[in-house]
Amino acid sequence: MNALSERRKGELHIFVGSVMWAFFPIIVVLSYASVGSLTSLAWSTAIATLFFAGIMTARDRWHEIWSVRLWKDAFMIALFIGVLFYGLYYAGLETSTPGNASIIVLFEVFTSIVFFRVCKGERLSLEYAIGAILMVVGALIILSRGFSGIHIGDLYILMATLFAPAGNFYQQKAREIASSESIMFLRSALSVPPLFILAYVLGENVSFQGIFLSLPFLMINGVLMLGLTKLLWIEGIHRISVTKATALGSIAPFFTLFFAWLILQQAPTIWQLLSLVPFVLGTLLLTDQWTLKRI
């Protein structure tokens, strides 16, 4: 019963984080009015670092960061997620749309299954496999009818999904020896310098006025999106598998499409609405609400 309770708790962490995360691509795009993509990411990550530093101080976690193993894992997490995943994701949103981005990220379901099932030997039940496939079917319905063609921004976001599984693997390892806030503090702190360097090398010159104008969006991204939702994510994958968490988090595009309609006046199409059917069925399978009868 205790194991079941922990599993449900993990699913709840992922679900709540996914609903919050649905706002992420919308807030990122809104921040682009005054700053470039990598500059937005760098400042948001810097704010997230301060957020996690505050939590670590309040919970007296600073002693955890003296672990050599934690630093090794944190460097890999920062590389695969903090720099590569988010760098490509933010760059992609310069020409893609929040709705497209939230849908394309569903391919992380496939990359996670390949990484953990094939490469790392993580168990994947029939229900989980079918649920993940249904999630991707929902995405394909939107992709086949909602796109006029694949753009460079879409390709950047697709490439980003290749790096997330490795980062999640190291986050799971790190969570065995340290708290979520310590992991996220190191991940954020180690990601900030290369992100600012990349922004400078790529010629993103931003004035203080531009940063000030985008500050509300940068604060939301730093504290809530790259802060609180990431704590929920790490706590979630500490209790359930990454493949299941990734697929369960795939409900986020539904909320993104809805919020983009309200905030950006981007009304969902009939094909996007039809995609909700496999989304719902996949979620039921991935949360063990449905099981398949064995013959």
C-alpha cells in the first residue's frame, strides 16, 4: 500500500507540474518582445538559481552540495537539460508557436522509451507502451492537419527531445543522494555561464530597458516554470519511471492549446480537438486506471 501511495504521489506531482508547464511556451514567447531567446533563458535560469538558493537556505540543504558524485551528475544534467534541451527549445520558439512546441515535445516519449527501455533496460509494460503510442497518435493528428510545413524552429524543438532522457537519467541518480532543491540549484548555477556566453557569441545584445520590460515574464519562468515545476518533476521521477512520467506529462499540450486560445487568440482546430481522444485514453493506461486483459 505504501508503494502504491508513493506511485500515486509521483503521478500527482507530474500532473500538477504538467498543468503549470502548459503556460511555459506562452510565457517564453511573450518574453521575446524585448529580449532574445538565449538571453531570456539565461536570465530565467539565473533567477531560478536564486530561487533554489533560497529554498536550500530555508531547508538547510547546503551541506548536500559537497558530494563529488552529486557534482558529476549535476554537470551532466546541466549539459543535457540546462544547456542543450532548453537552448534548442528556446531557440525553436523564436519561429515556432507555443502550440507547435508543446506538441513536438511529445516526441520525448519516444526518445525516453528508447533510452530507458533499450539502452538502460527499464521495464516497460504493455499498458505503458500502448499509452505512450496513443499519446504520440494524438500529436500526429495535430501535426498532419495543423502544420503547413516543418520549419527550422520545429526542428530545433524536435532535436531538443533527444537530450532530455539522458538528463533525466542523471537527475534520477542524483536524487538518490540529494534533495530536489540541491540538484536544481547546481543544475541552474552550472547552466547560467554557458548560456550567457552563447547569447553573447550569437550576438544577442540586450539593453537594461529590454530586460526590465521582460522582467515579469522572466520572473515567472525563473520562479515557477524553471523553479517550482522542476521540483515537482524531480520528485515525480523519484517515485515513478521517467518513461511513464514523460508520457503522463504529455497531457500538457491540451492545456497549452487552451491557454494559447485564451491569451494569444490562437483558436484550436477541429483536428487538435480530435486528438484529445487518444490523449485521454493514453493517460488512463499510463496511470493504471485501465489495464489490458491477458489471455
